[in-house]
Amino acid sequence: MKTKTTKRFGALLLALVMIFSLFPSSAFAAEGKEAPPAAAGEPAAAAEPARTEDGAASDEEAAPAAEDGAEAGSDDAADKKADDKSEEKDGDKSDKKDDKLPDRKSDKRSYMVTLFGFEGKYVGERGPYDAGQAIGQLPALSEDGYAFLGWLVNREGEPVTSSYPVNSDLSLYASFEKLPAAADEDAASAEPARTEDADTADTDADEETGDTDAPAAPMRGLLGAAGDGDGEPTDPTIPTIPTEPTEPTDPTDPPNLPNPPDPTVIYTITWIVEGEEVTSTVTHGEVPVYPGDEPTKEATDRYTYEFSGWSPAIAAASGDAEYTAVFDSYNRTYDVTFYNYDNDILYGNTFAYGDIPEYTGVPPTREEEGKRFVFTGWDPEIGPVTGVTDYYAQFREVPSYEITWLNHDGSLLGTSQVFEGDIPEYEGETPTRPDEGGFYFVFSGWDKELYPVDGSASYAAVYTMKGADDATYYGLDFVVGSTNVAHITVREGDAIGGQMPADPDASAGKKFVGWFSGGEQITADTIVTGGLYVEAGLEDVTT
């Protein structure tokens, strides 16, 4: 047990010497302290022999410690040379990157896009692009333990889609998200902690075999000793050693691919655009690029099409692949123009395919002297839009009819030409009638109501008869068949009285049953309120 503990103490001292040897002496001088004696040429001072419980130094263990110090000094010298070579390599890579990236001119109308993959590694270039041209479909990259999220402008910039316009030279950086580590990987990397019983068993075994000077178990990793892979040591007696600096990323390195590019393996890439196939070849790990101009799809009467990318998304080649062009569709719009009868434009607008155009201009009209026109619609008849369309206003000429105006005696007062649907209006002088039998006459209107015209018509003047007392008198005509047998004049408001004519003789087979006007019987007691046309009522005689 004591021998095992002594070994561990010696290993701890050796580790401390190695840690101090990694720091330059100037780091201690700045603090006003002396640098510890960790030089490669002083191995004896670097490792002090471990002491036993009796206070005596173990000479047998001091010798191996001194040898280990000498080896540490040699390792330091080798590390310094490796650092010098790493700096030279970094310089060469920087020169190589500068040589690989082409010179750009600001006064050009086309631009290039440079792609950088995982940890800024150079992937390649795309272009040239015309100013404002969409960048198109970009490759999807893969990296073990990470999920590819897309492309960004200048590392922290905005996301880039296939429609992103290129208006200058661009540097795009792939964006990744670290995937969660699997639990079994952590378990596999963790070394079980040793118990005191196990250490005792090892000591006893060493004493039995006589191998008491066996070296300590080697340390795992550079960031942490014998631990779980994340730098957390399971044995606190084993120190943590700083890691070596990693080599910087070189932009000229090939892109991060599932497998390293292999120029000896060739794959065939088939590009399908609207049923037409084009092929190109790429090497293993290379990102395919469509070998022609941006794909297009012929427009139909209803749709126009815009290229939106490839299906599936383009990825680094690992075998023969097939990509099909994908297009977005948009409803087409067409110009629709409305014209008047004389080809003057009344209204115009654009409408989507299939829409019913709506006229929102001023109502169409047509005027010609002496004529009248009524708008009846459009030619052709308005329907769903299927292309550029012109519509023309249609009109119907309104007919006119002659209206005749007559006096009470049938003499002509005048004529008028009236359009269909209009109410006729007499435009001549007021009709007059000569005095008769001590009576005078005042014009009171027409023999029938004036209605909208739908054909030729005639109207006769009607008068109110006035007596010497300025009272109004009305004439009553009594008719048998078609013969006027009596005409009497009665003052307004008086009964007919004794002016009633005698009952007429009935014709053979008929008998007189009374006088009637408008279905009402007229007798001597009838009060007169207006002129009347009275007819004899005759019935057949039954035997």
C-alpha cells in the first residue's frame, strides 16, 4: 500500500513540472517572481524524491523520476519545433487562400457568391450573376453531430433563400446547430473510479510478483485525466494537462461532406426540366451545379411560371442522382378595354384569368339630332376573362310616333312627333269653341287621359259650357243604336227633369228597358255633374 501511494505522489510531482514547463519564464518575471526550475537540462531539480513515512528518501524511486524529467525536457523541445512548423503552415495556408480567391472589381455588372461551410471552411463559388438576379438553389451541407440550418450573409446576417437578389459580391456562411450527444457515448467514455480496495489489491499483486517499480497508468486525454471525455477527472490525484493548440481552419480545404471528396469516383447527375433531361457528371463529394441557364416553363393562358428550385434539394454527390425542376404558378392578368360606339375609350383595367370584368365608368351615351338612342349592353357579351378583350357599347334607336290633336268638331289643331315611352304634350294655342244658343265654352282638356306613347294616337279637345249666369252647363246626348235621338243641356247640379227624351220605339223582337250611361241607369231624377253619353237599353223579347 505504501509503495502504491509513493508512486502516485511521484507522478503528481512530475505532472506539476510538465505544467510549469509549458509557460515561458517571462510570465513569471512580469510578476517579479523567479521562474520555477523546469528546464529540460535540470531533471534532477525538477523532481524531488518522494519521502517515506520514516522521513527517508526512496533512492530507488528518485532515479525513475529523474529519467522522466529528462524525457519531459525532450518533449518540450519537440513541442517548440512543432509550434514553429504550425506557424509556417498557417502562413502558407493564408498565402494559398489569397491565391485561390479571385480578384474582384467593383465596376462590373455581374457578381460572384463565395460559400464557406462548417467552421468557415471554403466550399466554392457560384456565379457570375447579373445584377438583381435571384441566387437560386444553394447546396445543403452535412456535418457529423450538427444539423444544417441554411445560409447566412456575413456569418450573423440575414438568411438567404433561392429568391435572394444578388446585387454585389457576397460571402455566405453555412449555419449549423449542434445535435444533443447520445447518452451511451458518455457512458462508454467514462472510466470507472478506482476504490481503495482495488488499490490495495494492486499493491498486494505487485509485492507478490516483485514488480514494485511499474510506472503509473497513462493519463487519458489532454484536457482531463482518466475521466468521462468532457475533461472531468474521476481520480482527483491525477492532474489536468492543457491541450495542444488546434490547427486553424484553412478556407481552401474542401467542403465538409459526409465522406471526403474522391476525384476518382464519377457520378451522373440527371436534371429534368418539364420532361426534358440533361445530364452532367461530378466527382464524389462535389456539389452538382445545373449546366444551363435557369430553367423556364412555358406560360399557359391561365398561368405564368417561375422557377423555385430543385426536388430534392441539391446535396453533395454520393452516387448517381436525379433532380426535377420545381416551378411556382401565378394567375395571368389581361387588359380589358371598353369602347363607346365611336371607338372612344370609356374604361380600361386589368383582370385575372377567369374573373368577370366589371364596367365602372360613366354610363355610355349616343346622341344624334332628331334621334334618340338607348344603351342596350356590350358586344361581345361580358364573360370570364380568357385573354386580352375589347368590348363595344351597343345602342337601340328609339322610334317616334305622330300624335294628332283635334278640336271638338274634328278639325285639326296640330300634330306632334313623340318618342316611344314619352307622354305626349300639346304645344299649340289653347283650343277654342264658338258660342252656341246663349252658351259660351271654356277648354277643359282632352277626351282621354294622356299616356306614354307606344304608337300613333289622336286626342280631341273638350270644353265646359257656360251660361249667361256664368254657371256651368253640360250637354247630354241620348243615342239609340248609332243614332243620336236627343241632345239636351243641363246646368251643373240640376236634375234632368222634363228634358228626358221619350222612350224610343224598339225594333222588332226588342223591348226598351231604360237609358244607361257607364252601366248606371239615367232617369229624370239624375243630378248632372258632367257631360253624359246616354244609350238606350234594349232586350230581346221572349215568347
